[in-house]
Amino acid sequence: MTALHDKFGQPHQLALRKIASVLEAADIRRGDGAAFEKFALQVQSLVGMLSTLGPEGETELRCGLHVARLLNKLPPEMRSDFRRTMLRGPGATYTLSEFSEWLKQESWCHDFDMQSPSKDLKQRPPPKMGRSATVLHGAEGGDQYEATAPREKARSRVYCPFCENSEHFLNQCSDLKKLTKDQITDWIRTKRRCWRCGRSHQAAQCDLKKPCGLCKGKHLEVLHEVNVRTLKDPVRDESCPTDATTEVLYLDKPVDCKRVLLKVVRVILHHGDRSLDTYALLDDGSERTMLLPAAIEKLGLHGTPEALALRTIRQDVQTLKGSSVSLSISPASKPKQRFLIKGAFTSGRLGLAEQSYPVSSLKKKCGHLAKLPIQPFE
């Protein structure tokens, strides 16, 4: 089980990925029975997975937001049929289990209609399809995607995500080859592109099959430099860009990125007769409390050695060697009200970007902030 967790993540994380993949699927077109059948099976599979996860799965099953988003993928008349079947008033919420059962019944009705054709309909021969060909775009030729398609449509797959045109593949892009490693990394991050193929999806959903010709990793050869990993760190994911084993992993986003904003709270840390007046960043998506090395030194903490597999926002895994420590924390306004934190992780490779909150200049620039009790910090 430990090996499975290391390779695939916790079961709840797998369920969240399954939910994301179903929600990101294409909308069902009117009359597309095959797409509806596939969609129904995906939802039933998702419900079966969540039902085995205990309380965490039950929470997701009762989430009405999931059903609302999945309903929007169906044609309007099918959404009306679902609400009519449930017989509930406006504003009612539905569970994934109810939605899955309704999809199962609808799928059965569709199959029954298909198995009972009218006698007046003449059986038509299947349309003649073009000859199928397996297209393997190699390191010199293209994006290394494997596809089976009619020969006359093979050219339509030519696409360069950097130039955003259909004149060449990314591996053939002369403009991308002129960029440095840092410039390519910045393009992937700012445009939110896949680290493996450069397209508009996450690396976790990438279906790139043919490996890189230089390192056999799952990425395009033109993106080899930003995906290269060192020999000293063999446990990293193949799509994980790294510069060296001594790099610092930032627990917050760099200051030049304005997409992620974390809440900042002034706190006091305690250990024995020592205390530290500092700030805490509250990350709702984190599963572990992290402590920077500077706080460990000032508080005189000594912990138990631990190696932590840290999954970053890009879904790649970095293994850090550090230690587990325990300490107390209290709000700055009530230093005597203490709460115990057990098993906080610390490592010499953890860091935060330098930040400041110039409240005075912000209030002058933005009038609606003038009367708010916002505290500055550095």
C-alpha cells in the first residue's frame, strides 16, 4: 500500500482527479448516444469509487455543486427530464448517487430504443472510411503523439502551442528553440501550459506516449531542458523541472505571479522559554504544517528525522529530507491562548518569497480600502 500511495497518491486524491477529469470532459451534444453512454459510465464509476472512501467519499457524494456542473454538460431537454424525474422544487440540491442512478436508467432507455428499430427503416451499409494510419511524430518530426485517424485528416493534427498555429509541430518551432531555459519555463508558468507537451492542460492529464529521445522521459525533446532531472535525485517525477538538488522550494508563489493569494496572519510561536513573533501563511490546500529553518533555529527546536514526499501545485513530487517538530502557537492579540501543533515539518530547502504589504500607499491608491483595519507587514 505504501508503494501504491507513493506512485498514485492517496485514495481521496485519486477521487479528486477522477472528479476533475469528468468535469473537464466535453459537453454532450444533442442526439450523441455514444457520448452520453460514456458519460454515464464515468459518473457511475466515480460514484463507485467515492462510496468506498468512507466519510471523505460521502462528503463528495453529497456535494450538490458537482451535480450542478455535471448537469450543465447535458442538453437542455435532458436537464429538464432529470429535474422532472426528481420532482423537487426550485433551488433543490441533488446528490451524485441520485444523478448516477438517473443516468443509469436513461442509458438503459437509450439502449432499448436502439435495439428496437422500426421495420420501415432500411438498413444502410456503413459509410466507407478512409484508410487508417498510425501516426508517430518522432523527435525530429513533431509532438510525439500517437493517433489513429484517416490518412486525409492526419495533417489536421499539426499544431504548435507556442505559435498557436497549424504550420508546424512544437518540436519544429524555430521561435521556441531560440529561447533560453528560463524563458521557456516562464512561458509554461505564465501561460499555464503542460510541462510535457506545452499544450493547454495539466501535466497530470497529459496523454503523451512516446518518450523523449534524449532521456526517455515523458516529455517532448524540445522541452527536455525544463524537464531534466539530476542523477542525485532519482525519485522525482519525469515532468518535474529542476535545476539542482540544492534548490529552494517556495511554499508560496513567487511575487511576480498574481494568480495565487494566501492569507497572512500575525502569530507568536512558543517552545520552552523561547517565543517568536512572526507571520503565518494559511494555505487551504496544504495537508501539512511547514516551518522555516530560521524559526527552528530561533526557537531551539530539535525534531525527529523525516523524509517527506511533497506534491507541488504542478502535481510533481519532490522528496525532502528534514525533521518533524512540535511547538505551540498563539494569536498575536492573545499571546496566552496557546494551541499545540504536533508533527510540523521543516527542511533546509523550504523557503518563502520576500513580501511586504504597503498599506499606506495602497489606501491612497485605492479609496475603498481607506477605512479598513488592514495591518502592514514585511
